[in-house]
Amino acid sequence: MSKQLPLFETTDQYGNDIIQGPKIEKQKLDFVTKTIDPKNPHTVGKSFANLGNHVLLTGFIGAIIFVIVASYG
């Protein structure tokens, strides 16, 4: 049997696999950092536009409470 030739090149000039993306190390985050901004914890509090998940969660709970109060009031 002969060795099958690859259909297309899967490595770059340095021998790295170009089909898969770069390997990113998983960081262990505490609860507060996960809740505020799990994607980039270094940008927390730098900008007003970067609200984070805690503001979205608070707004969602506030909207549910508003609907409940408005429907019974």
C-alpha cells in the first residue's frame, strides 16, 4: 500500500496546525469576576459602556418585578 497524499496543506511554514484555532488557556475565575465580565476581567470599571452581566441581571429582575407590580396595581 502506498501512503495517501494530503488533499490540502494543514500546517503553516512553522509547523503549526492552521485548521484549528489557537489554544487558549482556561482561567479559573471567582464568582464576582464571572458575574461582572467573564470575557475580559481587566476592563471592569474602566468605561460606563462596559456594564457587565451584573447590570443586565439587575435590569432583567427589575423588569420582571415592574411587570408584576403593574399588573396587580
